[in-house]
Amino acid sequence: MLLPQLFALLACTATPVVGEPPTSGDTASDPDDAMLYDPDVLHEVEITLDPSDWDALRVQERTYYDLLGEGCLEEPWESPYTWFEAEVTFDGEEMGTVGARKKGLIGSNSPDRPSLRLDVDHYDEGARFHGLEKLVFNNNNQDPSRLRTCLAHAWFADAGLVAPRCSLAHVTVNGEDLGIYDNTEAIDENLVERVRGASPGAMYEGALSDFRTDWVNSFEPENEVSLGEEPRAVLAALESGDDALLDALDAVIDLDAFFDFWAAESVAGHWDGYNGNTNNFYLYAAPEDGRLEFIASGPDATFDRVEPFGPGAPVWVATVSALGNRLIQHAEGKRRYEQALQGLLDDAWDEGARLDRIDAWKDLLQGVSTREQRQAIGDLRDIVASREGDIEAAIGEPVYPSALRGNPCWVSVGTVLVTFTGTWGSYPGGDLLNGGDVTTDYLIGGVPYPTTADGVSIGWVGDGTALWLTISTVAESTYLAPYVILEPEALVTGVDIPIDGEVAEGLLLYSSPDTGGEWTTAAWLGFGSIRFDTLSLEDGDTVSGTLEVSVLGGEE
């Protein structure tokens, strides 16, 4: 069978606190803002916007085509989010008119419960709320317990790292209950100054960023002195031979601090962080010597599962990053990493205190939590209770470095060509396997996929968009299914409609006995178009045309 070859080829396809608030190293905490991050309070946040502004804010988004298409990693991604006027009260105290916008890359993007950033001084320069310029509310989309972000930030602080303070908030917008968010201190120069006692030099945000030739320009500068020199210096140091590697790195990175950061990410199982996914982190040049240090961000997928870094990967180490991958293969680097890991477990973990904090939050949310959330909190508690034992049982076992994270940028790894004649309204009720007149040509990784049967269907779906779907039988009980979601404005004849995430986007699905008969996303489709030669939106009317697109995979 050819399908296992298909899955191997597409393996790199883009993926369609403890106790009191963190105080480690805190020399400049403002008691005026401490109340905003009290972990023992469920803060009430009420936001009011013009309804049309809220509707516009909610649907702003990045698509995978925006992130991984042309120009991917050549520079920081442009934000799609714009500012809107909002009136906000925090625990009944009015903040006045502030700027509000959506935030998030892909995983946290939601039109129903968007993550939000508030700029207190956006319309009133110099305005502050309890000394703060901005507030951040994260929806924790990847965490049904809604607790992991605050739990993880507290852990990073207890590990001696710069970390934002974090509390829980009950958020409403225009009277609509959006549920539980985290209220996380903004990660910026002010955070570093609060914890370290002085402002940093350069500062960058890393999102799918790394110290590699084709990736190093993707770090996003956070201030005017951030010109990209520091990440490029790390790239140069990584090119040193083994004898000179640690000294070269230590000259541009606080290497002791990095080993602690790496170990702390592993204890938390931060698979979507720097060492697990080259994502969700900040760099800052330390005030005293200019060497880079790391800050973890977006940790809503921490403390998640037994094998947080993937099936078969060691539970105690993540090595897909340029730094982690090189250092784990260096004898002294590996020794120092293991030493840092054991040191954090011995001196900073405190399982009992973390379980007490989870229990306190569960009680705090008793009146507003859902059954799903309470179940998820129980699951989180079980993971935290076993985490130290899981890691200590694995330390010392043979460790082989995993491959570097593949370049996420899309390239064409195949083509899909479908010519079709069908009927409007055949989706969802028609013969999906044999309906219509279809000719297909699948070529993936140089391998053709001949079909024995094909069907095409098209019609409205529940959210007001249209779905075009072909299902092709390529072996016994084994199917390929390219499909395209279309906005209503794309339903026109005689025009090549780009598959680029604007008004049309496409996926290639796969089902076989290997997947238990379940449909699995094999790849995104793009770099091409769908064209309707005949089209009528009345049930039973003829629809005909051509789909010609590329199968998109990551670069090798």
C-alpha cells in the first residue's frame, strides 16, 4: 500500500502557581498593582465595546497561510489585530477608556472567547491603572482547566527565572459571560525591571523562532535597541567546535540561567515552548552584562500528558531547539542540564504546595466552573502529583537527541487536480463516495495515487460557508478527501479563486484501517485555486469546475 509512504512524507506538515504570586528576584514590586495578581481572588472584569467593534475584533485572525506561506520566517509576522475603544471595570473599579485588541498566534485564536490585550494609555498618554500600562487576559484555549498558565508561570518564578505574575479572572464583554481567563502580567521591559531591578537592553519575542540561519530574522524586536545582533551572536556561537562551544555560548547567553530555563520547561512539559517547539518565549539582554536570558510565555499546554514531547520522546528532556539539540549532544552540556533538572526537583518543585494551590483554585471557582472544567482540574492534579516521580524515574536512562524542529514553512510536496460535475445540495445528504462525475490526479512526493471510485458533493454548512468535497477510494477501505471551505463571496463562476485562507482554504483528509476508519488531516492544500465553470445555489442544480492545488508540507 502507498498510504504509509504518504504519511511518512507529510510527517512535518504544519499542525493544522504555587502559593503566593511569583516573587523570585522581585526587587521592584509595586504594592499598588499587587492586588491585581492576588491568586486567592477571582477578579471580575467587565468590558464594554460598541457591538460592531466587538464583532470586528472577534473575527480578526491569522491563518496558517499567513504564517507559513510566502516569506515565512524571513521577518517577524505582521499583526492582523487592530485597536478598539473599550470601557473596562476591574473588580468594580473603572479603568476609563482603554484600547482593546485581540491577541494570539494560532492555538489561542477564537472568535467566541478571544484572548485580549488592554492598553490603559492608548487614548490617554500617561494613563495608568494601579501603575500598569497594559493588562493581558488569555483564554487558555488549550487548557480546559484554565489553571495551567498561572500554575506554570509560578513554577518558572520559583525556578529563579523572570516570570509574570498571574491570577484568575471572570470576564464578560457587553454582558456576555466569556468564562474564566487568566490575568497575566504583560511580558515586557517593565516586567524585567520589576524582577531584575533594572531595564533590559534588547528584548525580543520568539514565535517559531530559533538560532538558525533561515530562522534568526523572525525574532520580533520589543524595543528600539533590538536590532537583531544578539540572536545572530548566538547563531555564531553555536557554530563553534565542541571544545569552545560552552565558553562561546556563555559569552552571549547566561548559560547557567539557560540550563535552569530548559530544565524548568521540561518539568512543566512545556511542549509548545522554546525547547519543545521553538515557540512561546522572550529573550532579553540582562541589565548587568547584556547576555541573553529567556522568559517562558503562553504556557497553557503545560502539565499535559505523560509524554509531553511526543510518543517515545524522553519525559524529561526536549531537544528540538538549536540550543537544546546541540547541548544534549555535548557531554558537559548534557551533564549540566541533568544537574539543573535534578536541582530544580530537589530545591524548587514542592509538589504539596502546587497541589494545595490547585485545590485552592478549584474552591475559588466553585460557583462558576463547569463540569468539564472540574474534571480537567482533577486530571491536572493527577499529572502534577506524578510529575516528579515520572521525571526522576527517567533521568539517567539513555537519551538520544531528537531531530531539530523542521522548518515550518510550507513547500509543495505534491499536487491535487480534480475536475468535477455535481449538484448543489449534494453535501451533506448526497452519495459522498460515488456522486457526480469526477476525474482525479493525485501526485504526492512523486508517487501517483490512482483511484477506483470518486464522488463530489457541495453545499452549505451550518456556519454560513460552503463546502466542496471530493472523496476518492485509493485502496480497500482507504480514502483521500480534498475539501475546500468557501466564503459566500467566493461562489462565483469563471474566476480562479485562490486557496489562500482569505475566502477559501483547503485540507487533504485521509482515512484507512490504520486510522481506525477515522478521518485524519494529512495536509493543507494551497498554492492553487478552485474554479467554477457552472454554479447555481439551488438544490439539485449543476455545479462544475476544477480544483488545482499543491499539497503543502514543511521544508526538509
